[in-house]
Amino acid sequence: MTRLLLLFFTFISFSISAQQLKSPSDFLGYELGTEFTRHHEVVDYYEYLAKEASDRVKLTVYGQTNERRPLILAYVSSVANISNLENIRQEHLKDTQGGGNTSKAIVWLSYNVHGNESVSTEASMQTIYELLTNKSSYLEDVVVIMDPCINPDGRDRYSNWYNQYKNSPYEVDPNSKEHHEGWWSGRSNHYMFDLNRDWAWLTQIESQQRIKVYNKWLPHIHVDFHEQGVDNPYFFAPAAEPYHEVVTDFQRDFQVTLGKNHAKYFDANGWFYFTKEMFDLFYPSYGDTYPTYNGAIGMTYEQGGSGRAGLGVITRIGDTLTLKDRMAHHFTTGLSTIEVSAKNADKLNTEFKKFYQNKTFKYKSYVLNGDEDKIDALKNLLSKHKIEFSSAPKGTFKGFNYNTGANGSIASSKNSLVVSTNQTKGTLVKVLFEPNAKLSDSLTYDITAWSLPYAYGLDGVASTSIAASGVEEMDVQIAPSQSINAKNYAHITDWNSMKDARFLAELLKKGVRVRKTNHPFSIQGKSFARGSLIITKSDNQNKTDYIEVLKKASDKFKKDMTPSSTGFVDSGKDFGSSYVQMITKAKIAVLSGKPTSTYRFGEIWHFFEQQLHYPLTVLDNDYFNRVDLKDYHVLILPDGRYGDFFNEKQLKKLQDWVKTGGKIIAMGGAINAIDGKKGFSIKKKEVAKDSADVKPKPHKSTQRERIKNAITGAIFKTKVDNTHPLAYGYGPNYFTLKLGSSSYEYLKDGNAVYLENNTKPISGFAGSDAQKNIGNSLILGAEQYGQGQVIYMIDNPLFRGFWENGKLFFANALFMVD
């Protein structure tokens, strides 16, 4: 009787609490779906629920955006589960080791990763309210983790823009201004990065903070809520091919189970939807694939609308799509996901445990060699993913050699690193390190190659056996600054990584004058390659604190400095030679706005502010023609669609500026705007068509025929002329990530990186015709033009901020090429 009374009073208490909770509409003061809710109002509502239903909602702030908006998570479950939340988490993680004793399903719902795909945050508020009121029974067997807005900066950018420009009442005509965002849309974050492509690379602060919490939970289910084109019906699981080969049968099957449950509700409402098309499970840095490679059922849900739909819009077939419609669809799939998870909690736990057992991957270990700075950069990324690594013992390791693309061996060094698949994150290791991911279908949604040894510029082998690991020895750290003394004639250091570039940038900003050598030399028994940095007492005699600045910078970046009492070298060129040149403290500008790509502009912006830490002036296209370029040493033209952006007069202005010593860095599509037909000497390759191929093709084969000319993010081995300043710090080869089949002829001279006849990708997909087109073509080069330079970057070394080994090319373009 006592127990029954207790249950009765608990039920009564819950019922009263549920009745007292305000709906989103009641709390916000307007009907949900009739306005776009600003981020601080969303946070207010979640804080309200956490206060009023504190026994069933736990709210945490896991980070902050670049624009200082909070990143929040809401944990939603039954009273019993919330009171036992930490124990549930710990028992769940034990499943990754084959233990664990929990029957609860962990469901993580991520909303609004693209800021102008704004309906999902609205839907999240309705979803959490429904879970706490009418669907509370789901929560007995499920812990729901809700991130109501992954990208608050982008969301507020969109909602503020829309509230500024919308008609009142809103206008459904798709030609109205409220359906056409400007150049900088709300899709991206502060630095114009796509956060949905950053889960594995973690270049952005939002991703870095989120992954810390994600790895503490490793949910059974992860849903990423999106929007697509206005005229598309709803997409939900199962995903399209290609599926990566590590995706398990259960993960595939459970996507079908979820999809059928969603379909039941959509069918009942007469809503249209599609599955198994477009959105695949391959590229590892998405919000569906990354969770999948960590044991979850990772899924993308796509609602038609995005930044074009506003509060309502007329679609191509004449229907009106409203924000309320869009919200209802995401609300339905969210609840359906939780419903299915609750019914299958035991199965999810069992299969999650299996995911982490009995791995049978071909390659068991990856043994990597390389410069200490590059190894450290990779270690930093692996640590964020909780991927284990160790040093390699002395010896020779055999396996697939990344550099040659065939079986071979490498000898370990003091910097050698071993990363094994025999660990908790073994599946993720396999996906990130495999030399060439297996494609079940060449029609993919994103790039098809990303292998980290190539991205970080490391030599290595993929071994079919477990490589013995060494013990990380603690070196006795001696502060680099101990070798710096005001009495020395000069201090010398090497140049081969982004750490070196940051060190140089720090010195230049502090007013220290630095030289670089264009010829290798040796002095006092040590050898130095082209690009090495030389800081002399004589150059800095008017800067009284230069030794103090040098000491602080060398300690900050752990740069070993070689002191020299003389400028007389043992071999090579003396420090007074014309081969040893002063590095200009460059004033650098970048073009923004149309015609540039926001993503490609954002990569440059992020590179300067968050990686190089060097000042950058942003020149918008609206007033670019009124800017006197004489105030700048370098002008960067990001990739984009330039068309006839530069007219004849403007091209003449650019040419005159370069002739007098200016430097242009033209990337991707910007090259077309200044090529040989329009001003400078670079020429696009003209590829002759084979007349035998000119014949009618069946209509259904059009898409397959088109991919013959496509390169979907593949890796190619290129030649490097490392005697050229653009390639200082590099070896004889470079693995480039090529994103398209555009190709340019070799320059008369200055071909720093180029492809020869062998154009078969070492990893990823490239169509047969595309491979023919890019033969004997330029990748990176520099043209001397009068007293200045034009640097051409056909391939983008800053792509998505993760191709670590390409970034020194960009630093070279800024500081080494003169």
C-alpha cells in the first residue's frame, strides 16, 4: 500500500509539473513557427525548463563561440535516470571495453549546424516540451542529449538578417528579398567554415568543444538535423551508397528500422519523403559519419527549405511551404527516433558492445616518420579524438608504403609514431589512416580521400601486423632561449613547418628583423637548408629589446636557436651575401565579398587569425576599386566565380601594382580572372576531345558519363622543385588534394609543384577523362612580373583547414617569395 501511494503521489506531482510547464509559444510570447527565435531566447527557454523540471532536465554550457554565444546541452530523461546520470554514462562507456551494465539507450540530437537551416532549433524546443509532457514514457529507457544549436553565430546572423528584410506579413513570392541572403549567408560559423564538415578535423572552436563532451558519451544514436533546397521533400534514413566498409550490418539495418517508423507517421500525414539517395555514409567528418565510425547509428535528416524558405515560400509546384510545416517534420522524426530507441534499448546496447569487439581490419598498425613539428601536430589531433598512440622502438617496419604506393619498409627514428587499430577507437583509426578508402559507388556527396599521413606530410607504412610500441621517454626539456645571447653575431633556426611560420610571424609583429637564406649553408658543424631563418645583432641594433623578444618567441614555439659568433660560413653563402635576404614585414590584404567563395575566404581568414596569428586587412568588393594598393605588399584573391569582375582598367591597375613590387596570390577560380587572356602569362590547358567519343549517350547514363570528367577530392603525388622559395621546407614530392579537373600549363619558369604524366590518384576517385586533362600541369607556381610576383595556387592548400602539409606553401608565398 505504501509503495502504491508513493507511486500515486509521484504521478500526481509529475502531472502537476507537466501542466505547469510553459510551452515554447507561451514562454516566448508568440506562436512557435511564426518568428525566428534568436539564440539568447532559445537559451532562455532551455534554462526555464531546466529550472522548472530540474528532476528531468539537466542543462550544461559546454563552450562558447567566437562571438561569445553559449553552446549548451540539455540532458532529458526520467527522474530516476537524471538522478543516476553519471552512473549511466560510466556503465555505457564500459561497453566499449566489453563490460557495462546499463539498458538505457543514449540518443544525441544535434540541431542547426548550418545557421540558416534554422527550423531545427525551433523544432528542438517543441520536441523537448513534448518529451517532458505528452511523451514522457519514452524517457524511462532513453537518455536524450539535445544540442539545440551547434552554430549560434550563424543562426543569429540569419535570423537577424531575416528579421531585417522580411515583409510584414511575410511574402511567399520566392523573388522577394527575404528569400535571398547576401554573400555571407547564415550557413557558416564566424570564420565561414562549414561545421558539418569539421567533426574529424576539429579546426573550429565549436567542434573542439563539442567533441570533448561527445567522447564522454559516445551515444547509440546521433541525428544531425538539416535543411536542403526549397523544392525537395524530406530525407531520412537509410542513407545512400557509398557506405564505408566499416559500417556494420546492424548499423545499416537499424537505419531501415528507423526509416520505416518515420515513414509510418509521414504516410499518415500525406507528407512526401525520400530515402537511400544523395546523402551517403563515407566522408568521415560529417555529423552522421563521424558518430557512425564511433559506434552510433549516425543519420542526417534533411527538410526542404534552408535560407530560401523564410517563414513561408511558394515552391516550384505551387505549394506553400511554411516554417510551421518544416518544424512539424523535424519534430516528428525527432520523436520517432526516440520512440524507436526506447523500444530497442537492449538491442542498441548489445550491438554497441559488439561494435567495439573483434576487429578484423587488414592494417593493424600505422608507423609514421616525419619532422617533429608535423608529428606533434598529428598527436594534437589524435589526442582530441581520444585516439591512443605511442613511440616506435628502433627497427624496420614493413607494410604499404604511403610515399611509394606499394609495399615497402621504413626505419624508425626518435620521432616515429605508432597508431594501432587495436584500441577502443580502432575503427576511427582505420577510417582516418587507411591509404585508400574503398568506394562502393563513385557517385559521392563529398571528397573521397583524406588519409592523415598524406594530409600531415608524413612518411609511413600501414602494417598488417601489430607493431610493437615503444615507451614515450620524457626528454629533459631545455629552454631554447638558453642558447640566445646578445653577444652572438647571429641566431639561426630551420624552416619546415607551420610552427616555424608562427615563430617568424611573432618576430615580425614585434619588430624583429629576420633574414632568410636562398642557398643551403653550413656553419660551426651544422647544416641549414634553403629558407632557414637568420636573426643578426646588426639588423636589430636599433631594437633594444630584440634579445628578450627572441627568447620569448623561441620558448613559446619551442624553437631551437643555433648561436653563431660569425657570419662567415663553412660552406654556402655568407650572411652578407645577396642570397641572404631580409624578409619583408608584409602588409597583407585579401579580397572579400562577391565574387569570392565564402568558404575559401573563410579558410584564409581563419589561417591568419587562428593559425598564423598575423594581421590581415579585408578589402570588400564594394569598395575594392577605390583602394590604393600601394599601401599593401600582398593581395590574396580567394577562389570563387569571378567572371568579368576585373575589367580592362582594373587589370591594368593590378599589373602596374605588381610591376612595381606587389605580390598577388591567386587561388582556384581567381586565376581565370587574371590568366593569359586577361593580363598575366598563365594559360589554361586546352584538352583535345577524342572524336571517337562524340556519339549519342543514353539519357540515364548522363550522370555516370559526367563523372568521367570529375575529381571528387582525390590525392595525387606531385613533383616539387624545393629550390624555389615557394617550396622551401619541402622534400621532392608533395601529396596534393585535388578538388576538380581544372588544369593549367607549366609556366616558363617558377613551377614549384607540378604533375607529370602519371596522373593516377594515389587515393580517392578521379574520372578517366579528368586524369587525361591534368597530365603535365601546374599545381603551385610563381611568375616574376616586373619587380613583383604572381603566385598561382591551382590546388587549395588551406582546404577546410585540415590539409596540414599544404599550409607551409601559403606561408612561403607570404614571406619567402620575393
